[in-house]
Amino acid sequence: MFFGLEVLEIIFCIFVIGVGGFLRGFLGFGAALVIVPSLSLVLSPVEAIGILVIIEIPTIMYLVPANFRDANLKTLVPMLCGLLVGVPIGTLILVETEPTLMKLIISIILLLTIGLLASGWRFKRNVGKGLLTVSGTVGGLIQGSAGMGGPPLVTALMSLPDNPTTTRANIVMALSTMSSLNLVSLVFLEKITQELLYFGALCAPVYLLINYIGARYFKQHGSTHFRTAALIVLTFIALVTIYSNLA
């Protein structure tokens, strides 16, 4: 069995990845927020984040070409520079930190992220190159260390006066770059094992299929109530993870 897990634990991992895929398809975010802390209940944080970035590869390969033309490179370059600094440093923190402590940190970051998403907060000041670079660096540090670096990037990009198509394309490009840098950093640190690759390859089709179902469900039954329910579920996951590491 993978990672020395029991059959029920493997089923739990696949189920969690499916839930993450549905949230990604329905809400446009949320996959990492549910997958990383949940998988960390039965795996190490390094393995959890490794699986996440592996199953994202097919999605990145599909989304980047489709959104490249609509993205604003002048906006993205400062943010990507921040990511180039933040992601490797964050990944090094992840690898060097004791797993139990890292799981606790991941849970706390998740709670803070939920608060940010629930508040709907946006930058009130003009978002210039400096702020974009800082948001990329902060998001990169969080992504590398906890696998949940999207919210700082999304918050900054959604605070810009761009049209919805450009905003979406910018978000896709930024998050795809961040995930790719995370994968490269883990490979460089020799943390992507054959076992991770095999398990990621097994779970990627599940993630993609349920991602698609989530997107279709949103088009047919889109509702703000589901977003609230998702945030409540994520809060529960964070609290369970904190309790499991403190008990």
C-alpha cells in the first residue's frame, strides 16, 4: 500500500482529493485549503503538499495556454518575482520543520485564510508593483511551507480595476506559476518520490473529473450559500487538525 497506509486511509485520501476538486470547480478556489490539512492527518505535510502539486499538473497544462493571451504581464511580473523568492524559501521551511509543528502551523494558516475569504476584504489603496511583489512573496512563503498561498495573490489581483476576464486570467497564471515553482522546489530538495508520483497519477483523474463536475454544478445551481457552507467545512477541518496535533 502507498505510504504504509491502510485501505480505509487511502480511500479517505482519494475522497478528500475529490472534495478539493469539487470546491476548485465550484468556487474557483479551495482545493489546497481542504486537501493539504486533511491529508496531513494521515501523511506528513511534505507528502500532502507533494500530492497537491502533482495532481495540479494536468490542470495547469490545460489552463495556462487558454488564459495566457488574456493575462496582463505588466501586472504579473512583479508578483512572479515575489513568488520566485518566496516559494523556495517556504519549501525549505516545510522540509526543515518538525512535521507535527508544521501540521499545527498549516491549521492556523487555514483559519486565518478562512477569515480573509469570509470577510471579502480587498486592498483599499492602489495596488502597485511594490504591493504585488509583496503579495507574491508572502503567498510564495505560505505556498512553499503550507501549500495554501493562493489567497494573498487572489486578494491583490481582485483589488485591481481590471475586467473580469483579465482578472481571472491573471489569477490562473499566478496560481499556476506558484504551484509549478512549488513542484520544482520539492524536486530540487529530492522530496518528490516515485511513490508520490504514482499516487498523484492515481488521484489526478479523480481530481480532474470532480473538478469538472463542480464547475458544471456551479453553472446549473450556483449559490452563495454553498460558499458559506464550504467555509464552515474548512473551519471544521482546521479545528480537527489543530485538536489532533495538540491532543
